[in-house]
Amino acid sequence: MIIVLKPNTPQEEISAFQRTFEQRGLGTHLSKGTNTTILGLVGDTSAMNEKTIAANHIVDHVVRVQEPYKMANRKFHPDDTVIAIASKAKAEKGNGFSFFGKPHFSVIAGPCSVEDEDQLTGIARAVKASGAAFLRGGAFKPRTSPYSFQGLGVEGVRLLEQAKEATGLPIVTEVMAISQLEVMQNVDVIQIGARNMQNFDLLKEVGKCGKPVLLKRGLSATIKEFLMSAEYIMSEGNENVILCERGIRTFDNYTRNCLDLSAVPYLKKVSHLPVVIDPSHACGISWMVEPLAKAAVAAGADGLMIEVHNNPEMALSDGEQSLTPKEFDSLMQKLDGYIKLENRSL
């Protein structure tokens, strides 16, 4: 249920009104937009009478929400969410944050897997020079085959921290298990991969950790399921969720996955959360990354996540979908013609 409050209502009255619902066992979510203040009620509101609530002198009107996702719902939060993440690289230029969410457009770039110090730091410096706002790299790797490279684990996290220190770029890396959160203190954005989108215990724990979370859509997940996974994180008090469309499975296999670009405008309509596109995993073919990245911009995405490797032919994972630093720089120059990149000035 959504309660739209009258303009210029004193905060003391809003807080007192909010407590009346919390005392009845309901969760509350207060959202102050540019022109509207909304109090969202989370829980079983079936027995509550809208007319009784609307009779309160600070209430403008009351709306019931049919969708099961509440906190991720744009009705609860009319304005776009913008997530600010401290960036040493930006601080060097006088602005200490990189952002996800309009009007900013941020690019996350780096190798699929952290392989060694020289590889990672070299790529980090290259993508920073090209305008990437965040460095990505997998320390813990979920692989279809148990015989494939599984990542360097804790050592990989340490190397990411070194690359962050060397370049100032905030780092994004994936967690696969609750126990791995212990080594993520210096990670700036925690990634939940497609295979763990419905690992609900993990979602709840990252919701408690307080760090921004990049949530990837599951291989066969519906949009509703995707948003319900975001709801798991947000219901634990963490509202800094970034939705990532990375392609879904269809009957065809000419690409690794099928990039669902229609998800972008739909998600932007029904949710206030920022949406980024991962064209690398979507197609699995390096030469397709550029046109899909351009299409993501046209569809209204808030950013991109692109795999970059200094020697794709020798990559320990996903080399076939990785751009070289030179190819990435060319792409960034072309994208800068479409939209002002968040980190292009670095």
C-alpha cells in the first residue's frame, strides 16, 4: 500500500504517522521525491481500510500496490535512484564519487577472471585511461565444468585491492557464498551472478552488508523474479541495488545468450533502480559487443559491464567474448559520441 502525503507536512507529523503502522507490525519505507512524499507499507495490508487512512489530515490519497515487489517498485519511489560510490580516481579530479543512475552513465570494465598481478593492474590502467569508472574482475568463479579455472579466490581479491590502490578505480567482484563476504571489506560493489540470483540466503546476507550490489538476471528468470530477488536485498535494509541484464536462454544458440534489450525500458518504467547491460556475457562473441553496447545506450541503460583482456587468446576464462584494451578504447570513444560518460575525463 502507498500513502501519498500532502506537500509541506512537518517531519514530526510524518514520523508519528509512520510509527502508527510500525506498531501494527508493518514495515514502512519513506521516499521523499522532488514534488511528492510517499509512505510505503510493506506487509499484509489486506485488512486495512484505505478510507480510514485517507481521513488523516496529512494524507493526500492512498493507492494499493498489486505487484509483489514493493521497495523496488517505482510507485514506492517515484524518482530514479542514484547510487554514489567513493572513487579515489575521481577524487584526484576534485569529485570523489562515481555514480550509477541517471543522468550518469558508468562503464564497468576488466577481465572475466583475475589471473595475476601484472595482467590485472595492466588492464586496470588501460580501462581507466579509456574512461571506465569501475574495475571488474572475478576472484571466485562459478563455472559450468568442475575442471575449468575456478578463480584465485582470496588471492584474487587481494590483487583487486592492489589494482584499486594503483589506479583509484572502485572494484566490482562476485560472491558465490556467504562465507566469502568476510574478505570483501575493501570491495566497492558486490556482484551476485546469474546462477545465484535466487540464492535467497545469500541475497539476504548481502542485503545486511551495506555495500552496493550489482544483481545479474538469472539465465531463465522472468522480470518479476528478477525484481523479487532485488526485493530480498532491499528488504534487509540495503537499497543500493543495480540491476544487470546479461542475456537469457532461448531456443537458439547462435550466441551465448539472447540479450533482452526490451527489459531496459520495462525495468525503468516499473522500478526506480539503475539498470546496466552486460553485452559480453549476452553474446559471448567479442565483435558483437560494440553494436550491443550502442543498442543498450539507445534503450536507456544507465551503464555497461564489459570484459577486457590484454590477451584474449590466452585468457583463463571467456577470452572469446573479451575486448582488447585497444578495442575497448575505440568503443569508449564511439560511446562518448552518444552520451557523456561518467569517467571519460580521467
